[in-house]
Amino acid sequence: MNFKIILVIILACLALVFVAQNIDIVSLKFFYWEIAMSRAVLIFFSLLIGFMIGWFLKSYLSYRKEKKEVQNILNK
């Protein structure tokens, strides 16, 4: 089998074990808003939001760097 396929299968099994062990319902309160969800879903969405913020920040910083380099080239 291909290494990537084996790695994906192992990660999927670990994810299933994680979800099975974190099915407890937790309550999330933010100002006047309250929602109840499983702990695994809460952790998943927290990680997803963190990855999205990191990706957008990296994209923005790369854009600024390229824009600055283009301005430096045009000004020479």
C-alpha cells in the first residue's frame, strides 16, 4: 500500500477514537448567546477557525510583501 493511504487510514482511526471519547455535551456561552454541542465538535470548529485565521493572515502578509517588492522594483 501507498504510504499516504496508510497515513490517512491511521489518522482517520485516531479521529474516530477522539470523537468517540469526546461525545460529552458542553455548553458554550458568549455574551447573551448560548449553544450546546459535543466537545469533539467544539474542538474541531476551534481548530478550523484557527487554521482559517492563520491561512488568511499568511495570505495577507504574502500579498503585502509582494506589493512592497513590486513597488521597490518600480521605484528603481
